[in-house]
Amino acid sequence: MELDKLTRFKDYGEFILRKIDSVPLHLSEQEDWIPSRLDECLLQLRGAAEKTVEMANSPVKIGVMGEFSSGKSLLLGSLIGYADALPVSENPTTGNVTAIHIQPQENFSTTQVTSYGVEYLSHEGVNECLHFMLSEANRRAVAAGLPPLQVGKIKTGKDISSWCEEAWQSSNNLELRYLLRELILFLRSYQAYGESLCDKIYTIDAKTAKNGLQLVELPMAIQTLRFEDLPPAQIRLPKAPQILPSQLLQNSFPLIRRVDIQVKISREIWDLTGAEEFVLLDFPGLGAANSGARDTFLSLRELSQVQTILVLLNGKSPGSDRANKIFTMMQQQRPGQDLKDLILVGVGRFDQLPLENEGGERILDSLIAEEYHGKALETEVVLENLKILETIIDSGRAFTSEDERIVLLSPLLGLAELSKRSTKVKAGSDEFLANIDYPDYLERPKKLQEKWGRLSQKLLTQDSRSILGRQLDYFARDGGVSKLRELIQNHVNTHGLKQLYEDTRRSADLIRQQQEQLKDIVSEIHAQGVPAADSQALVDLRLAIESLDKIYRNFRRDLGKEPLKDRRGLVVSSIIKDELTYQILNWNQWTLLFNKLQGGRIALVESKGAAGKLFDRADRGSKVNNTLPTKSDDFYPVFAQTIKDMEKFARDCIRQAVIDLLVKLTNTINLESELGSEKLALNPELEELIEDKFGAEAADLFYRLLLASKPNQWKEAIIEEIENQDKPIIPENIFPLAKQDEKHDTGQVFDWSGERSQYLSSSTNHQVFILRLRDEIITSASLHLVQYVSEVNRQINLELEGILDQIIPSLQNLLKKEELLRYIAAGDTTLELTIPTWLEILSDIASIDQQRIYEYT
């Protein structure tokens, strides 16, 4: 049910966006009678629609939050079954939001990270982050006794740098200096790489990710550091590189918005059957001195779109106030919601719980004993005596109303348990496995795990419903990792999709609110006395261009999904492959060989008597080769000629398929856009008149409309471009048999040749060899010809995509040129002022509701 509703929300948002794209930008700047608040309303409406579409298309997101060094990265590694899929360190190293996309794989096999994607902030995102950091810097400056930052006077990066230097010289406040350094590094990164990297998305390999996604170590003794000793700006990067090297990735680290990784997990490790698609979203650890403000900004941006939150507490330092900061930050992003319904709690590093404080381990041993001061061993008794355990449980209860959602965790023990299950499945890198296998490395964690297990059994014996008993039991099994997987999966099934729907519905409600504002503005415009209607010719032209735009967007969306086909719908590569097979099967050589077979063997017999006199005449030259092939070189001439013929055949098929494709596209346009009909036929002679009246840019838009209306005109340009880049197939390079050349005195000599036949065994079967030889030649030639067609097909798609990248934006731009559209529709005839088309579109946008969307799409 929720999925159907999400689809409706998506259609709703996409419809609004399509309509807004047809409205000119900055309307209030074009006419003084248009209210200035219209532009802001449309901007807000677009933002709400974009967010609704994004959320409706989004999988359920599970955010993982906690302070740094709480073991988040290692916990995520244990959940997916590979320890160091993410960087792990005692220092704050993972300063980015990392989205882990899980893909199930069959059989019990090692978890694989198949790709890493790096997405950089947009220029708008950089500006928002900068303002967030400046606001935090102002707060810290005031707290340090400095005058407040005059934000209104900040116009350039130089202004920010000057203020940072002045504040640095005026105070050595630790928190302020950390933020000033972060602010300077962020600003200098943007100055060096913003122009080339902002809005870019890169795919990188594992090595680049490991080296490049580590925070650069900076001096911690910041109070004695001079401002001029801060890392200098890098040399400006003039253009974006094709491949992102690790050093550039590290240098541009502050500008990264998110890292996406694709992970294949065996169902034996985490069986996701029945769960909808979801993403684990790892937020930067709170408290990193070098990038705290930026990390907080990135977390706040993503947090509003998270359906489930896993809060990871640090069992190594229970009672930390940083956990409260996490809750406060989440509450600010979701006002009015009961966050406890969204939250799961994990107590990380529970195997490092500081039991040595106040004799905790001794008390644990006493609790495990037969009796404890004559009292029955119940949860209250355990918590009353183990205050450190009570503290960590109470910390978890601050986030969730259900104790069952609190899991005691040791990722190390979970990974160690996984590594014991199979020698073939690796739970981490060789370096990680060497650590956990090192003598005594896990001795104390396992010792404590065993003790907690014994305590859980006593609690469960006394009360089988004891929640603490079950929590300790899950920890004793595999460090609580399996239980956490189960909680996450159940939360996705029972809560996550519903919450995603609620989040999307709230976003769609914002669309409705903006529509109401738009309706008021449109009514205000109509109240001023706008004429009633546009000319029918203009209405028809606009509808035709909108239809054309839709046709081409759909065509581009489907481009490359299917191979090149002929007019019958047959795949060109299959046609060529079938023809090649037919040609090779009809070689004369096979007929000669099969006719010589007797009992599965070939015996060479010299032509004697009348047959020799009649058929072995030297004066006939080499018109027909009727000589029985005895070596691989004998097949080369016919192979080379066949490849040459097939290459020409392939070119002809491809050329005709391109023509058929463009004719089909032209027919679709003529039927659906009406640009081919007589009433909307475009006059090419208008181009010169348009240039005189409106300028070269308008004439170019009209020329592109002409090209868009008749795609069959593209064929010669596309075919010429393909032929210019065509690389002929060289038969010698793809001949599959050993052949005589400058390095080899002879090729392969077959068993039935005169020089070898005398050494053959009586069991030799030449027929099987001939069939295999024929199959080998067909397979090799087919492979190369199909590859040739595939490369040409890819080039055709690239050429078509290049044309569409020119045409589609031009059509959308043309729809915003009101005066030009009127001229194209009616020539140079003077038209009476009518209701602008954009105003009709705005009226349509204001009145449409979700239930009527399907009438329009």
C-alpha cells in the first residue's frame, strides 16, 4: 500500500517540476505588473517538488550515529561481514556521510565491496555549509569574549580569511581555534577545487578510497600554533580530471558531500529476504576536532531523510554527554515527532566496559556464583550492584522507550565468530585477521564474554522473560551482531517503509501549501485585468514542442537499453552472426574433408589414371581451390575473404538499422507532436527573419527545432561520423589457428597430412577434429564481429546522446521564449495582447491535486 502511495507522490512531484520547467525564469524582472513574490513562490514550490520526488524514489534509510571512537566503522563492518570495508581507527577518520547499499548474493562467500562513489557538494551546498560554519564561529567567538561577527559585511572569501586571522590573533580559545582552522581549510579547498569538482560524482577503487578518505593529521597543540602556519591553499585545479587520484581526493576532502559504496553480502551472513531495499547511512562521529562543524552540517542535511536511527553509545566511556548532543541534534531536525519510535540503540565496545572501576569484575564474579548475599538473582539486583552496567542501560533508555531495542555489542567478537564459521569466507583483510588471530589479542574480551554469558543464563533461569538476560545472551553468542541485524531488518519491515511514506507525505504537504500561495498570486494577477486567451496557433505550437520534448526525453532514457535492431525488430548482431555461420559452414574445404572421411579417418590418395589427367591440370591456374587442406594456412585465404565480405555486410546492416531507427523516431514525432501536420509545419525560411528580429541565439533555437522535428535528417551526419571512426577488422589478427609468419616456419599441420599420417594411431578420429576446428573458426570470427557491431552500436548511442544533449535543453529553453513562440506561431503578424501561456501553466499548477495527476500523465 505504501509503495503505491509513494508512486503517486513521485508522479505528483514530477508533474509539478515538468510544468515549472515550462515557465520562464525571474518573471517579476520581465514585467513590472508581475508580483515580486511570484519568483520566490516558484522557487519554494520547485524545492518542495524536488524533495518529494527524491524521497519517493529513495530506499528506506537507516542512519548510524555516535561519537567518534565509539566503533561505528567496525560495527558497520561486522554487520556486513567484512571488518575493514570502512576505515577503522582510534582517531577520527571517517569525516563523511557514507551510504552503504546492500545487495544480497547467494552461497556462503566473502562480502565484496564492488564500488565506491564520491559525490561532491554543489556550489549551493558549499555556500550553505559556509554559512553554518560562520554561524557556529560567531557563537564560539562571542563565548570567547570577542566581538560578534558582522555577517552582513562578509562578502568574499578574503573577508572570511581576514576575520579568522584577526580572531586567531585575539584569542587562543581551544574550541574557537579548532573551528577557525576548519573554516580556513574548507575555504581554501573550495578556492582550489570548487570550480572543477563541485557537483561532480566519481567512481573510485578500493585503494584510492582507503588512502584518500582519511582525514589529514593536523597538529593538536593548536594554542601555540601561528595563523601563518596553517596549511596553505593548494594550486587551483583548472578542470575536473577524468579519474580521481587519492591525493586529490584527500586534498579536496572538505568538499565531499557523501560517499556511496555498493556491498554484496551472502545471505548466510545477513538474510534480507522479505525486507525492502534499505541503505545504511554512516554519519561522521561527533567530536572530531578537525572537522566537527562541517560534519554536523552534513549530518543535519541527511538526517531529515532518515527513517530509522541506530545510536551507538561508547561502552568504553559510559555516561558521556556527547550522546545527549546527538539526541538534541536529531530532535531539532524532526520537531514534533516522538523520536524514540525511530531509534535503535547499540552499546559499542561493551567488551571494554570499564569493570575495573569500583571492583566491577569482582562483583560480576560474585553475581555468577551460586548465591549473592542470599538474594535471588534478578535484573534489579544485578543493576543495583553493577552500577557501570546500570549507567550504560540507562543511557540507552534515554533514546528508546523499549529495552528490547538496546543491544550490547562487540563487533570484534562478532567478526571473530564469523571467521570461525568457514575457512573460505574472510571476515576482513589479511591484516585484520592477523590481529584477531594474534595470541591473547581477544583473550580478555572472550573471557568477559563468557562471564556475561553465564550471568545471562542465571538471569534467564530465574526469569525467562528477563530483557537484561536476553541482552547479555545475545552478546555472549556473537557480540550481539546477529541480534542487531534482526532488529534492523524488522524495523525496516514494520516501521521503515511506513516512516518513509510519512516523510514523503510531509514533503508533499509543502507542495500543497506552496500551491495555495501560488493560487493567491495568480488570482491577484487576474484581478489586474489580463486578457482572456492565447491564439490557437500558439497553444498548438507549445503543446507540440512539449510533446516533442517528452518524446526525446523518453528516447534518451531508453537509449542503450536494447541493442541495435532492423525494421523487423531483429538484433543486428544476431543477423550478422547467423550470416557468418552460414558462410563458414558453406566453405568448400569442409565438403572436401568430409567426403574424404572413411571410418572417421582421412586417408590421402593421389589422383591417378584418368582422374589425374582430367582434374589435375596445371594450366587451369588457381581459379578454384580443390586441394584438400592439410595445414592451418590452407584455411586463411577463405577466412580472410569471408571476414572482408562479412565486414561489408555488417556495415550495410548497421547503416540500414540507423536509417530505420530514425525513420521510426520521425514517424513517432509526426503522430504524437503534430509538428509534421500541415497546420504546424515549420518554415525553414523563418530562420533568417528570426535572426534579424530576435538575434542569433533565437535563430539557433529555431534551427534546432527544425532538426528536432525531422530526426531522419540526422542519418548522414551520424553515419559519416561512424565511418570516420570505423576501425576495419584485420583478418590476420583474428585468425584463430596457428599460422606461418616471420617467427614461425610453419603453422599447424593436421594429422591427415602426408608427413604425419604414418604416425597416427588406428583410433584417431578425424571427424571430431574437423568439427571442433570448424566450431573454433566460427566462434572466433563471431566473437570479433559481434564485438565490432557492439562498438559501432555504442558509438551510435554516443552520437545520438550528443544530439539529444543539444536538442532537449534547446526545446526547454524555447518554451520560455514567449515572444519568439508567438512569432513562430503567427509570423510577423501583430497579435493582440492575450493571457500569457506561462500564466495558464501557473493556473494549472495551482489547481492540480494528487488525485488528478493520472489524468495528465
